[in-house]
Amino acid sequence: MMPLLLNNTLSFMQSSSKKLNAYTVELTIKENAKEFDKARAETIENIRKNASIKGFRKGAVIPEEVIVKEYGEDMIRERTVNTLLDKIYHKALQKEGIVPVSAGVVKSIVSECPLEVVLDVEVLPEAIVDEKKMKKIKIKKTEVKTEEDEVTSTIAEIEKRFTHYHDAGGHSEDGFDASSAVVEKGDRVTIDTQGFDKQGGTAIPETKVATFPLVIGSGSFIPGFEEKMLGKKVGEVVEFDITFPADYHSVEFKNRKVFFMTTIFKIEKAHTPEWTPEFIEKLRGVKTDFEGFKDVLRKEIQGEKEYQARAKDEHNLLTELMAITELEVGPSLIQSEIDRVFSEQKHNIESQGYTMKDYLSHAKKDEAQYKDEVVKPEAVRRAKAELILKAVRELLGIEATEQEVKDEVVKVIAAYSSDKVVDRLREKLVPGDDYYEDIKNRVTYRKVVDSFFSV
């Protein structure tokens, strides 16, 4: 039997790799001259199909030497290298067992024919956790309780949001309407007001307010101002002195005594919503009486407080784990996390009716500055947290059981009321599905975090 001889005419993609630092692998890929020639022929053919060269109609068989003369040998060889590299790059990654964070960056082309290329590939770094110190970490779980005044204040906020105002006397073409209505706490009054340095003195421009709807008792104005409106009627001009508080935000007005002249143009009486089962159903989708609604609110408030408490406890845990972990994260992973965090923040801001442009303007930062100063620290922390928890999970050998995942799937499905959505989720949420695996990971990492909590 004749021995097999490796020569320059056989396809023999070769690769080797070495670790440069915690997150970079140097990958060397080689391919023989025959494969380079095939890639060159493919490159020439692709150019020929789309070329627009004087004297040749589109799609004509243009001689190779004409194409080379028109486009240049350097450009053709560059395209050839890219074509061949596209074909063998992923094979080399698989052969070397490299899972890239981002596309490899060509560091050098040692030769073109035969091809030899050296790339830097960013990979996920390994988090090296001090196991002895890790086992000593215990985080006291924060206990929370919902107080009755929290329920009361939430109800007050809802009432405020759904309160309507009815005119109790105002301005007409002939002057002020005659009305016996007087200003009471909770009323909304429309006023003009002007402050002076003293009675009969010089007007202070910064204190002028025109046609302002002021809810009495809201605390919108400086202490004592709103109380001066109580008992007054439409058309009255209310005159009084007020001293600005010592902690007022504007330095020039701290402890300053100002004389105000305030005209009342309109009084509107508040009409708060009635807590009927129908109104409650519109609010929360549950038809119940007022006491039942308060129970719903208690559960909501308790759930939110528990969520915030857990987030704080997890933050404390991760801070301790980071202090005992060696971990250096690469720039591509950080940038990916920056983009994700920024996108989340932008969505949250826009969901509140604002634009990111206005938000950045208010913060007095451009987008690049905001990302670097505000978003990046959070992005780095998130990237590290995920890698550290993965390492801790492996050290502790924690996995979610099949039953735990099933229980979580049931909770996810229960959050939807649409039968179509529920049926679709039941079909979709099975082992192997991306969403199912995401739920499994969430359950697993929750178990990892819980293992450090003590009551």
C-alpha cells in the first residue's frame, strides 16, 4: 500500500491556538494553495457577474486579465482571502473548541497562497472564585412588611389620579360670576400671583405666576401660601407676607420675606371616584369591594417590597463574591452589555412619555458621555455577575430539578389570561425550547443565590 503523502494540492485546513490573556485567544489558520486558487476563481466569477466595464455588457464573459486590470490585483487578492477565510474560520473555531464573544479580528496575514492568517478572538473569561472564602459568605435575608399607611397612601394616590374637578364659580364675559363657593382644602383654584419686596414696593419677576391651577393642600407652593387661599371667593385679591424657608432651593430667596398679591379666578371642587366593584375591576381586572381591593393592594405592595429587598440582598451578595474573584472582562463583552443596558434604560424612559434626547439634555450629557459615565459601570457589573454566578454554580453543583422548572413554567403561564396565548405557551415551553431553557437558567441561578441567604 502506498503511503498517503500530504502535499500542496490537497485541502488540509490546519489551525492552532494559544491564550494571550484572560479573554483573548490567538487563532492561526492555514489552508493550501489549491483552496486559495478555488477561492480566487470564485471571487473573479462574482466580480464578473456584477461588473460594469466599458466595452462589455452586463453578464458577459469578461476575460480574467481585463477584470484584474480594471479592479487591481491587490483588491482581488484581498477579496479572495476574505472569501476563503469565511469558509474556514468557523471550522477552525470548532476544531480548537473556541466559543467567540464576537467576530475574530485579523492581526496579520503571514501569507496568502498558501493562506496563513493570525486572528485575535475574544472569548468568555473564566471567573476564578476563592472557594474557601466563598463558603464563608452568608447574607442575612431582608424581611419586609407592608404597613397599613402604605395601603392608605396608595389609595390616596389612585384617588388623586382619578379625581375630576367641577367649576364652582369663575370668570365670565361680564366679569366674575357671583358664587357663594369658598376655597376649601382639596379644591383646585386658578390664580395669578405676583411677589413684591414689600407692600407697595417693587415687583420681583421670579415670583410672577399667571393662570396657575393650584390644588389646595398639595404642597406645590412654599409653606403657608396655599393656606392663605382658604375661605376666599372667586374675584378676591388676597394680600399677605410670607417668608421663604431656610432650605429653599434658590439661595437668593432663603429666609426672604416677600409680599404677595394673589387673584382667584376660578374655584373647582374635587370629585373623587367611588370605590364601586366596577371601578375596581377597571383598575385591576378583579371585581371586588373596597376591602377586597385593599387586600389586592397589600399583596401588590408586599410583592414589590420583597422584590426590592431581594434585589438589594443579591447586590450585597455579588459585591462580596466580586471581592473574592479574579476576573477580567473583554471589551466586546462589555460593549455588548453597554448596548443592552442602554436599550433597557431608553425603553423605560420612553415608556414614561419622555425621549432619550430630552433625558440626556436634562442630565447635561451627550450619548457617548452618558454611556461611559453612567451605563458602563452597570454593564461591567452585570457582565461580571453573570460569569461569577456561573462559576459559583459549577463549584456548588447546583441545578434546577425538572419539577422546579415545571412549577416555574406554571407560574409563567398563569400570568396570561388569553386562552390562545396560554395554549401557545403550553406547546412552546418544553425542554429544548429557548424560552424554556431561559426559565430553567433563572430557576437555577435563583437557587444559587438562595444558598447564600440566612434568615
